[in-house]
Amino acid sequence: MEKFIESTEIRRKVLVTDDEVINREMLKMILSRDYDVDCACNGEEALNMLRQGSYSLLLLDLLMPVLDGFGVIERCAHDEQLKNVPIIVMTSEKSAEVKSIRMGAADFITEPYDMPEVILARCDRIITLSESRTIISSTERDDLTNLYTRGYFFAYINRMLPNIECNMDAVVINLDRFHLVNELFGRPEGDRMLRETAGLISERLVGDKGIACRTEADSFYVFCVHRDNYEEALVDIQREIEARTGAKSVRIRAGVYKNIECGQDVESCYRRAKTACDRLRGGFGAHTEVYDNDMHEKELFDERLISDFSRSLENGEFKVYFQPKYNIESDVPKLSSAEALVRWTHPEFGFISPGQFIPLFEKNGLIRQLDEFVWDKAAAQVKQWQDEMEFTLPVSVNVSRVDAFDPLLSQKLTGIIDRHGITRDSLLLEITESACSEDSARFVEIVNDLREKGFKIEMDDFGSGYSSLNMLTSIPIDAIKLDMYFIRNMLTDETAFRLVKLVVDVSDFLGVPVVAEGVEKQEQLTVLKAMGCEVIQGYYFSPPKPPENITALIEKEIYDERHR
Ligand code: C2E
Ligand code: CA
Ligand code: CA
């Protein structure tokens, strides 16, 4: 069997337990050639030491005062922390050998200790066996790059970290725009680049105490001796990659989490390194980012938001605001609907922007619960306005990417609609365009299903994702909401202007109304109106407001209608 990691120079720690000082000294002398050796003089002391230090092997005398060897084997077998430490018993009695092996000892050595090589070989074999057993994954090498696999990588670190004396760093490395190489030059060329990169990482970063693995296509994890500065090495690797492959657009970036501590959750160190690495995505500045205190604070803050979520929802800290949308086709703008937007006032942090918690809740799925809450409030509000003012103001709600692919989506929505006794076309569904680029075939099915059930779908943030204009012809939708970015820039940026115009023209051809959101100025409104854009949402008319304020707008609308 192959040894756990051949290349490293890590010295394992072994514990010798014997009440006779001469035996302890003999064994210590023999084993010190290959191991760091500690000694205990009875079973009780051995157990204490095992719990504190991380030992790769226990050599155990059977006859000892206080707690004998059998007692130790028995206690270890029933102890979660200690049950994986292999034990070799030292004895001269045949019957004791058999008994101890039955109880769980891995091997035995007989006195006198006159063959050091045999003892060392037996220890080595038992350690190797035990370490191999802790590796869950059957494959340890990545075929393409010959780096380790992710499973092996983490098993190795978890096993070895306590034995390594120097400080170690967690590094996550990624190649920006690597997919271009595959697309433009083909897979073999992409594979070659990955192999070159892996080779360079091993050569320039890993060192003899570290190891590296490939986790996904173009993502590498490195475990290496701490260094203060990685930038130089990364610049060097970048230069080499360019020289060897000729690909200039691919850019290497690394996130670093420094000084992994013993006992720390290793995977979380790599998550942090990845957080740092993600900061550099698509950039052209430095190649390295270190996980720092700010990122840590943000992480803690995010954790706090997640843990406070349920309580906050129960305590009514989430409120639903509404932002009106106006139809501008005629001279007097006509209130046509409103968008429900959630607001969180936290008892300690005060107002928290949805931009901060929505992406977070989308990541961990809490968004489903929050959205259901918003849909329910929105439907209740539609009903209340109907009852109190005899006016139906359709309200649009946001359906997050996560909700869109929820198999229970239409069931949840119909449940809410029926419970409040409103019609399906009075709860408009805003689904973001990026949901479509995730899985467009499935997306079309979902939208079709919802529309068959009588819901109206607005495609939100149109133009922000990757989907193209011709997608509009294949997805049956009821309105397009142009991404705010284009509205904000259309008066100063020719491309944005032309895109807005194009979308309005195509939608006109398809008979789908366009909603422009983020309209703040009269000038924008005038231009949009001239283009043929039907509906406007934005600070120009009103920011999102609590329902009471919308009530006033409805009153005005009713008045206007009577006098039209
Ligand atoms: P969105 O769906 O694109 O919502 C429009 C955002 O633009 C809202 O930000 C709104 O307040 C803001 N806005 C409207 N008019 C203007 C304007 O004239 N100028 C500027 N600068 N901004 C304007 P908000 O409320 O901060 O929400 C941000 C995003 O968070 C929303 O973008 C939406 O994606 C998400 N979100 C908000 N509430 C919910 C919710 O209940 N569920 C889900 N899933 N997402 C929500
Ligand atoms: Ca929206
Ligand atoms: Ca939007």
C-alpha cells in the first residue's frame, strides 16, 4: 500500500506507555529516528496525553499500575476522540497478544527490543494502514493535473495539521475567463492550460510541506507554509502561463486565509480564502487578496442576519413597501400598479438595505420564506384597497431565482390568491432575467405553467444578464422591465440609449409593454415616452412607501378618473 503522503517531511508523534523506565528509554531511542516520541508511565497518564496531543500511534505496555494496558484499549475503543489512534501492545505473553488484538489493538511487539528495524517497520506499517483507512475517497489524484482530489486534500490536512509545526496558509486559486480558452481553442488546449497551471502552482507555491488539489475545472486549493506575500509568486505564475500558452486574456487570482489554527474547521478556512478570491473576480488589479478583518466582520454580520431572520419575521421587523408604476401613454400619467418591496428595520442595526440581505437569503434559501411573507402581505393589501376604496391596484411581487425553480411555486401562489379572495391577474410576478439564463428550457416551462394558471409575468432587470433579445420571442411574458442601469445611463451613453430603443421597438413588435424603472428625471421620462415606453417606475413619481401613502395616491387616481 502506498504511504499516505510520501513527499512530505512531516514527523508523526507517537506515545510510548510503559511503567519501566528502561523500556521507555529503549523504545524512545529506537523510535526517535523516525518519530517524535513522548512517554507516559501508566494508562491514566497515557489517556490524558492522547486527549491533548495528536498522536499517530500508541505503543502500550500491558502490565502497569493505576490503569493497565487492557484498560487503556477498552477506554480508547469507546472514546470518539481516541478510537482511531492505532495501538501496538508490547508484551512477552502469547495469550495476552491474542486477547489485546481481539480487543482492538492493531499489532504487538515482543520484548526484548533487539531488532530496531523490525519495530520501526511495524510502526510505519500500522500508521500507514490507519491513515489510509481515514481517507474516504477512493481516488486521490486528479487525472488531468495529477494534483490531489478535494476529498483527499481535506482528509490529509485534517489528519496532518496537528503534526505540523510551522504556520500554514489556505490559498484558493482561480483562473478568470478560463472558459474562453475552451471555447476559442478547444478542450485539449484548455486541458493543457490547466496542467501547466497545476505544475506552476506545485512548483512555485506548494513547497515540501504543502499539498495542492484541483476542486473544480479551473479552481485550485493550496495548503502551504505561511508567507507574508503571495503577489510576486502569482505575477510570476501569470507570466509563465502567458508565455507557455499564449493566452493573454486568462488571469490568475488567489485568495489567502493566513495561519490556519490547529482545531479550526479547515473547510471554513478555505471558504474564507474563496471569499477573498471572489473579490478579485473579473478585475485587472492585484492577483491576490487576503481574507482580512473587514471580510470577517461582514461574515459575522451576515451570520447575525441569518440567525436573526426567523425571530425578525415573527416580530414584524419586515415591512412591505410599495412603489407605484404609472402608465404614461396619455397626457396625465395613470396609476397602473405598484411593486412590493421588502424593508427590514432591525432592532440593533436599524434599516438594512434589501441589497444586503436579499442576495444573502438567496444563497441559503431563506428567501423563499421571506418572499412568501411578502406575497401574502401584498395580496392582503390588494384586497384591503379593493374593500376600502373599491379600487383594484394590481401589485407586482418579486419572485427570486430560488422561488422560480421551486416545484411548489404555483401551488403556493394560488394558495395565497385564494386565501385572500383576489384574482390571479392582480398579483403580478416579477421574475429576474438571470433566472432564465440559469436554465432557459425549464424557465420557459415554469412561465408557461404560471400563465396558463392565469398569472401575469414581468421579466425583471432585463438586459442585465446574458439572455439576448431574441429570447423575448421564445418566452411568453406580459411585460419587460428594463434594467435600471440602462435608464440611468441612456442620456449619457449611446450604447445604453440604443439598447433601450431596441428593446422598446422589439417589445412593441411583440405587443409586450415595457416598464422603465429607476426613472428619476423629467428628461428621462420625456425621452422614454417619445420612444414608446408605456410604463414608468421611479423616484420621479415616488420612492417605495408604506401602504398608507399609496392609499393617498389611489384617492388621487380615483379623483382624476372621475374628472377625466
Ligand atoms: P428590483 O426588483 O430591481 O427593485 C427595484 C429597486 O430599485 C428597489 O430597490 C427600488 O427601491 C429601487 N428604485 C426604484 N426607483 C428608483 C429610482 O428612481 N432611483 C434609484 N436609484 N432606485 C430606484 P430596493 O427596494 O433597495 O430593492 C433592491 C432589490 O432587492 C430589488 O431590485 C429586488 O431585486 C430585491 N428585493 C426587494 N424586495 C424584495 C422581495 O420582497 N423579494 C425579493 N425576492 N427580492 C426583493
Ligand atoms: Ca423587481
Ligand atoms: Ca428590477
